[in-house]
Amino acid sequence: MKLYLTPPMTLQQVNEAFQKEFRFLKLAFFKKTHMPGEPSSKEDMLDNSLTLEQAGLQKSCEINLEENMQVSRVEEAFKKCNLYAQVFRKSGNIWLETTKTDHYTLKEQMEEAKESETQYTYNPHNFADDRE
């Protein structure tokens, strides 16, 4: 998939385009970069309503993402556009920052997420009910 990034686009629009292709993954954007294998600081997370220009994109930029790309390469591709992205993977009902699996490809991340989705089933009868 090719992402054509332009300054007036929002971070949300970029994430929506990414999630159309990789539905069990999402992007979060940050004020500054992180070291490979390290998490990004939550305090540095940017609001999805920001434009790419507000996030640091100086001019239009194109990113080519393939399912066989490692997460670390995806994040590096965004850096070339002066954007600091972190990939998250769905696990049950939570989103995991993929710091320990940056060497996985997007396809492998998707497979992990799909597997966790099939393992996670919600059964309301397994929880205490306080309505008695």
C-alpha cells in the first residue's frame, strides 16, 4: 500500500488508511523518536486531530508499506517524513505497543493479533453480577 502524506491531512486520516489495510494494527504518533525495542513515552503522544504539518511534516511525502516489512522499517519510513510513529497490535480488547516485536513483519503482527482474537472470548457468565 502507498500512503501519500500531505501537510493538511490529520494523523487520524493516516491511521484510518493504515487500518484499512492492516485492521488489527494501528499507528500512534509522537513528538519525538524512540530507540528500537523501546517504548514511546505516553506524554509525547500526539493527538490524532493534529494535521501532519503540526506533527512535523514539512512537505508531501510518500510511504510504501508492504505486509512483509518489519515494524522497525515501517517506523523508519515515517521518520523519513519527519513523523515519529509507533505500531500497536490488537490483543484481545487492548492495544499493545510492539516494542519487543519490532523485528516482526506487519503480516506476522496481524497473525499474532488474529490469534489473540480467536483466543479471547467474552462470556458475561464468567463475571460476578452485582445486580442481585
